[in-house]
Amino acid sequence: MLDFPYGGLLGLIILFLDIYAIIKVAQSSASAGMKALWIVIILFLPILGLILWWLFGPK
């Protein structure tokens, strides 16, 4: 496998950014259905979901 020494740190950073994104989605003025959809996207696609939320998510 890959011997990436900072894998754990990178995982923690992604986890914290995903939690931040989920909190921001929950606090947004979007409809409940859109909030649920964004949260599911962020949970099931952690890195891609975070990038998509940053680019296209509710503000």
C-alpha cells in the first residue's frame, strides 16, 4: 500500500472540513430537502462532496 506518513493528519483535516460544511449547510436558508441532499453528498463523498459544496452549495 501507499506509505504516506501524513495520512492520518490529512484524514483529520478532511473530517473537520466535512463537519464544518455540514454545520454550514444546516444553518443555511435552503429548503429541508436541499439541506438533506447536501448532507448526504458530503457524508458519502467526503472529499468530492466538500469540493462540490464549496463550489455549488447553499450560501
